[in-house]
Amino acid sequence: MLVFTFVPYADHAPLHVARELARRTGTPYIEVWPEGLQGQLGSHMNLPSARRFVSALLDRLFADAAVRSHLNLDGIEGQRR
């Protein structure tokens, strides 16, 4: 399964390319923008920001209906009940 994601740098062309590719292909696209991310060494996120970003990304990824279906997450959770 292919899922497009984008690290939050809104003014760069790859964001718009990823959105358009997702729209044209029907590929799930996960975009997260946690508030207050901080950089280190130029454009790189510092560790606390990277953790917040990955946590938000994974929350959105596993909430996406196409991803849940592909991974059979609803079936697995239903078996646990």
C-alpha cells in the first residue's frame, strides 16, 4: 500500500505535488501540521518537535479508513472484544 505524507513545509512545491498526486491517483494522503514545531540545524526539527510530528502523523495514518481497511485493523480490534 502506498500512502503519501508530507513534512510540514507549506511553501515548498512538493506539498502541492503530493496533494495533486494523491488526488489524481486516489492514494491516501496524510497531512499533519502540529503547532509550534521548532527547528534545529536549519530546516531540521529538533527532537521534541520530531516526536510530536511522528505521533500526530501515526495517529492520522491509523485513523484513515483506507489504511485501516488495508491493514485489517478493524477486524483485528473486533476480534479483541
